[in-house]
Amino acid sequence: MLSRPIGSGVAVAATAIAGLVLAALWTPAQSADTDELLRPKRHFSLDRPGDLTKADAITVYDEIADDMARGYAIAEDPTARGYRRWRRYNDASYRSQTHGNRYVNNYANAVAGKAGYGNLKEGVEMAPGAILAKDSFTYTKDRDLFAGALFIMEKLPKGANPAMADWRYAMIMPDGSVFGDTDADTADRMEFCHDCHKQKAEFDHLFFVPKEYRRRFLND
Ligand code: HEC
């Protein structure tokens, strides 16, 4: 088996990462079925189970990001197919307690960038067509690596969904199935997204990236 160093002397079997299991993982209610959905197929070893240093998180994500994107792309959703070509506003995957404690990344399309996503100010209003995409993965204490869901926020035309400030929320599973979408018959599964994001109404319901992981772009 191939193995090579990442981070500070941490050995990872490259085959394990390349063969990332696209397991469905996350449900908002943390149902009892979650464990059954975990189907680790391969193992790799890190010295610090369940915890990745920033350097390790970067290396791991570089290895798995394309595989994960291929899984989401099975969905008939333009964001799931295109988000990897957008700007990523975090410099390393970070753990998001509000998104199932997964390691996540934040991407924004050009419309969102132009509307000020990279430099959020109070009173900001995203233009229709602005899209944010957040992919995710999990690294467990048993040293298994799983793709997580892709979280999407898309600003719809004015008046399209006033109850959610015209945001569409969607969650796509690693195998390309759509877990929920406020624009589809699974809308009720996504209500909790806006319930939390509305805390940031003055920033058009956006939280942005935690300070220590922010990446700035010159023309934002
Ligand atoms: C309990 C609060 C909470 C819930 C529930 C929640 N989010 Fe978030 N969301 C956040 C926070 C905090 C951030 C920014 C920090 C981070 O990544 O953890 C964020 C960031 C995002 C972003 C990047 C845009 C931004 O705000 O900067 C997207 C896209 C997103 N969430 C989608 C979703 C979707 C889709 C759901 C529902 C399936 C959801 N969120 C549920 C709190 C929440």
C-alpha cells in the first residue's frame, strides 16, 4: 500500500483517500440511522484521530475535493456541478459545529463576490443569482474519512420566497441525491437552515468564514 507523509510526520495511505467513500452522512436530526450509513471501506492512519491540523486539513482536502465534487455532480444542479471553479474564501477546511461538525469549505460565485461576500458589511444585499456553496467531509476518531453534504444558498429573484428573504437552501448528499431543497417538495427539511441563518439578517443572512480561515481577494 502506498503511504506518504502529510503534515508533521503523519502517514496517510494515498489509496484510502483516493478511494474516499461517498457515504451519506448527515441528517439534521442526527437520527439513529446515521451509524448505519457509515460504510468505511478503507483505512488510513493519522496520529491524531478525529482531529486534523490546519496543514493536514489542507492536504486531505486537496486529495479528496475532486472526488467529492464528482459525487455531488450526479445531482441535476448547476451549483453542484460548477462550484469547484468558483473562488474559495477559506484557506483551509475548518470544522463547522453548525453543519454537523464537519470540516467545511466556502465557495462563492462571481455574482456573490461582486455583491460583497468577501467583505461582508452590515446592510449588504446579495444580488439575485448570488450563490454560496459549502462542501464538507468528516474525519472520525476511527480514522475514517467520509464525504459529507454540499450546502447551498442561492439568492432568488425578488419576491420568489419572501419568508426566507428570497434565499433558496439546498443540501446535496455525497452520492448526488438531494436531501432537501426549499425549491422542491423537500422544502420542509430545509426550514432549519433559514431559522439559523436569519440571525444574520443585517448581513443578508450570511455568516462568512471564521476569521482565522479567511482568504482575501484583491478585487473584493
Ligand atoms: C445552527 C446554525 C446554522 C444552521 C442550522 C445552518 N447554518 Fe449554514 N452557516 C452557519 C454558520 C455559523 C456559517 C458560517 C461558519 C461556518 O461555516 O460554520 C454558515 C455558513 C453557511 C454557508 C456559507 C455562506 C455564509 O453564510 O457565509 C452556506 C452555503 C450555508 N451555511 C448553508 C446552509 C444550509 C443549506 C443549511 C441547512 C441545510 C444550513 N446552512 C444550516 C450556521 C448555520
